[in-house]
Amino acid sequence: MPARRLDGTAWAERLRRELEPRVAAITRHAGRPPGLAVVLAGTHPPSEIYVRNKIATATAHGCHAVLHRLPDTATVDEALALVRQLNADDSVDGILVQSPLPAAMGADAESRVFDAVDPARDVDGFHPVNVGRLVQKRPALVACTPLGCATLLDREDIPLRGRHAVVIGRSDIVGKPMAMLLLHRDATVTICHSRTVDLPAICRTADVLVAAIGRPGFVTPDFIKPGATVIDVGINRDEAGKLCGDVDFAPVREALGPEGWISPVPGGVGPMTITMLLSNTVDAAERTEQRT
């Protein structure tokens, strides 16, 4: 028998419903709903889809979400000016700057713009202040994708304490914060990357394997310990243009066996990521209310 599915779509919907009373309470107390500002610079079709989904989800669950567009010709100074304007807007609880920014803004544009976001409004969890808080196990706002993965594991009661977790990928957006979240749940964590020697052998020791490298079908049964849990963070297109993850889903699901768990693509981590953005926005709004 194949492994069980980690149904991110079902859990995301349940979590969104759980957030609705908190949104209603903020709206009553503040006289306005939680506010989310999304900055989209340039023309990038995948970003258009992501942003549309994020705004639709926030709006559907009672938040006030506004899209702020910058043209392809916008400079990094114009992006910084917009972020400073949003930082000063009392109706904005959360600010999200959609990545990637136009290449014309410069190689360091993303770090400069992300760093300019008020940490209290940084619902993407990318600001160095929020990253530092995560490392010290006192997070305020955590990057949405790793938080979604950790929440999915929590909600399904996947054992983590004392277990070996392997994260494939060391990005600032997913790999590193994912490792911290697992470590804070008392897992023993190994981070692997493109320079790791004998990667499949290390992955075969994992009770929990997180694949976040952006290579379609990279994780095969040779990486798998039967009975393990596999979290597939990848969102890719295969040669036929079909949406797929970093895990070769069907054969890996068989290799895991009936005691294992696996998140599908689509329907696994993706819905949880968007829900964590909503959750972070609500958290930020509640903290704003506490300060006023």
C-alpha cells in the first residue's frame, strides 16, 4: 500500500476558518479589518498568479488586501519609497513584496527592499530582525512556506521530537527557516545542498525529509526510508508543462509504504503557504492592537 497523503488543501481551509473569529474581533476593536499591502513590480506571469491568489484568500476571509503595482521600468529607489509609504500607513498591518523584482533594479534590490519593510509588518518573515528572532526561538513573523510545512506536520501529529529530519536546500526563504522550525520541535536536523556528498544515503536516514530545491522529480525512491514523512516544497513544470514537485511522487509514495506520509503537488504545501500569509497578517494586526 502507498503512503498517506498530507492534505494541505483540507488543512488550509480548516485553518482559515479558525482565523475568521480573530479577524472579526480585530475589525470590531480597530474599526477596520486587518490590512495587507502587496507590492508587485514588473511583469512576471507566475507572480501575477501568486499575488492574485494571495489577495483573493485574504479578501475572502475578511482582510482588506490592496495591490500596489510598479512598472518594469521602476527603480529600486521607487520601490523603497513605496515601502516607506506603506510602513507609515496605519491601515496596513502586513506588507508583502512579491519576488522576484525586475532585474533592472539591480542584484541587491531584493535584500534592500525586504530590509526596508517594517519588521512588525513583514508578513513574509524575510526581515533580518524576524530571521534572528526565529533563530532564538522567539519568532514574531515566520516565512510562510516553512511555517506552512511545520504547521502541516503539527496538525497531522507527525512525531518530530528525537527524530532525524533532513532538509534538501539551504535557501534563506525555505531551507534555513525550515531547519530552525524543525530544530525548535526537538528534531535532529541535517541540511543538505548541491555540495553534499552521497545525498541519497543521507536522505535514507531521514524520518522526515523536506525537499526544497526547485528540481522536478529530483527525489526518487533511492532517497527514501520506508515509513518516513516527505514534504515536497517544489513547484515546477515538467517537460509536458504539468505542475509537479521536487519529488517523483508516485514511486516515492509506493516506496514509503502505508506507514509513511507524503505531501502532493499541487494540494500540499502551496495552500498552506497562502494560509500562513493570512495567519501572519492576522498576527501582525493583533500586535498592532496590543500596542495601541
